[in-house]
Amino acid sequence: MINCCCLFIQVQLAGYDDLTQQLIARAEKDIQPRIAIEHANARLAMKERQLGELSDAMRRLDPRDVLIEQYETAAAEAAREARIYRDETLREMQQQADREKQRMDQEGDERKRKMAQKLKYLFIHLLVYK
């Protein structure tokens, strides 16, 4: 009798396990589409918010603002080019001044050398004719 009860309980437990597995599988199948739908709705809501924000930004952006931005960009580029031109011009002027100074130093050295030669010549002639 006890064996019979145990067998009956084992059969019921096995049936219970099968039923549990079936219910879990059905619940998973039922919940997956709902989660996918909720996820898709959340993505759509986010996309709508983004598009609304973009639309608001475009409405706030006045064509005059676009022109002002273009002029500011052009002005910044012109200022950059002016700085480059100024720097190049200053560098060239410095190089020219350095070359001129070198030339003048060479001319001064040449004059000193010639003057030293003339003085030497004069001293020699003074000593000889003295």
C-alpha cells in the first residue's frame, strides 16, 4: 500500500514538473512579445523627443543667425590669415634688417682695414723720411 502511494505521488510529481515546465515556457513566450513591444515603444518615444528637439532648434535658428555665423567664421579666417601675413612680413623684415646689418658691418670692417693700411703706410713713410 505504501509503495502504491509512493508511486502515485511520484506520478503526480512528474506530472507537476511537466506542467510547471509547460507553464514556464508559455509564460516566456507570452512575455517576450510584450517586452519587444514595450522596447519598440520606448525607442519610438525617444526618437519623437529627439526629432521634436531638433525641430525646436531649427525653428529657433534664424537665417540671420546662419549669416552671422558665416560672417564670424569668415572674420576668424581673415584674422588668422592676417596674423600669418603679419608674422611672415615681420620675419622677412627681420631677415632684411639682419642682412643689412651684416653688410654694414662688413663695409665698416673693410673701411677699418683700409684705414689701418693707410695709417701703416703713413707711419712707414714718416719713419723713412724722418
